[in-house]
Amino acid sequence: MVHHEVCPQCSSEDITLLFRCTDYFTSKKIFPVFRCTACGFTFTQDSPEESEIGMYYESEDYISHTDMAKGFSNKLYRIARKIMLTRKRDLVEKITTLQTGRILDIGSGTGYFASAMKESGWEVKGIEINEKARNFASSHFDLDVISPNDMPLLKTNSYDCITLWHVLEHFHDPVKYLSEIKRILKPRSACIVALPNFDSFDAKYYKSAWAAWDVPRHLWHFNPSTFRVLAEKEGFSFEKITTLPFDVFYISQLSEKYKGGLMGFLKGISKASVFSCLALFKKERTSSLIYTLRKTDI
């Protein structure tokens, strides 16, 4: 069990319980979520050790690690994923100003994004901790996917872009990964990071039932200000924020499912429509955000 006596971000002792969240996905165990009153950093308290957390991913419903997941919500996820693959590819090309190059996808899962980039002419490598997902990506898409343990073997200043789509919040040591990312990025190249946003309209509405808390798999919880602090502390320039507009629909209907009651799917979709409209006027309150970081040193 990992217990923090001080804030992992600023080392302040002024940390307080925000609320307790249930792991609705696998264990049904309850985990406390704490917030630092000094800097606002928010984190899962008493989370499993890195050597033990694998059991909390062991489900066919964990769709980023398997394509076996069933149910309407997972069908919705697949539809959104297919639409977003094109948007993500276009975003990479816009941010890098390149049509082809070398890209590293960290947390590549079953390989759909990496495969889309490969089909567009990019030289692609993936990093994935789950062996089954690595094997799926390799056998279905002929992708080169390595274990995180092999990341230090990657050459310095060798990638035009590095992507992390809803991954950084899972790492026990995100600082170590950001340091490695900075090392292997080419000078002035971009790191694109997608994260849930605990300041979103849907997070504020669902409170502890918000599906994107996803304890204990999500160890760290960010909003734009706390992620900016982390990124700049590790030597990146914080360049821009864009949105993942479809995430709110998946998260809201899943949150309604966790709350129980009738018509959960329809309630989730209708409420997500409201949250989505509100976020048109306040981008920083969108359910999920994409951050562009730039390696500043030469």
C-alpha cells in the first residue's frame, strides 16, 4: 500500500480527504482521494504497490488492454475511438508540422492509434506494460511494441513526437517517465498528453461517482493548473490545450451506471450533452483535455 504523508507535488503536509471512491470496475474496494490545500494536487491515497496493482486491470472489460469487452458502453467506446483516431492523427501532424516522422506512443494498448499512424507513413514504436495487449498489437497490426522496462534503451533525441493518451495518471512515478520523455524527444519536439479533468462539469456533477476517478488505476488526478505545474517543473514548456469532445459521453453514461437506477445510459447521454454544450464556452471544464508540451532545451 502506498501512503503519502505529504503532497507528492509540493511536499506540503497540508493534505486532506476529498472523498472516498469505489472501484466499481473490478474489486469494489473503497479508496480515499486526497487533495493538497497548498497546491491543489489531487491523488489516490493508499493505492496498491506497483507490484500488486496488476490485479486491478485483470478484466476483459478493460478495453484498452483487450478487444473482448462487451456491452453497449464498450461499443460506444469503439465508435468514439474510430472517430478520434483521425482527429488524433491530424492533431499530431498539426502540432509537429510533419506529415511523417518518428513517433512513440506510450501506453499503446492494443495498438489502434499506433496502427493509424503507421498507415499514414509514420515510423512508429509503442510502449505497453500489459503483455496481452503488446501481443495483440504485434499480431494484429505488426507493430513494434516494447515493455516500459526497455524505455531507457531508446536513443536520446530520437523522436519527433511522443503521445500518451490517458496514460500518465496510471504511472507510479510520472516524474521518471517525463524525464525519459524529455531525453528521447528531439529538440523543440512535442509531447502530447491526454488526461481526465477533475475540474470538468461532469466531475463536479458526479462527485465521487465520476467514472474517471477510476481508482485505484488512476493514481494521480489533474486539472490544467496542476498539470502545468508538473510539466514546467520537469522542464517542458506548456504550449496549448485542446479537447477530447467524445469522452464526456462515455464517462457520463458509465458514471450513471455506477450510480445505479433506471435508464442509466439515456441519462448519461442526455447529461453529457449538457456538459458538452457548457464546455463550448469554458474549454477548461471539458471532461478530458489534451496538453501539448514542448521540449525547450537544445
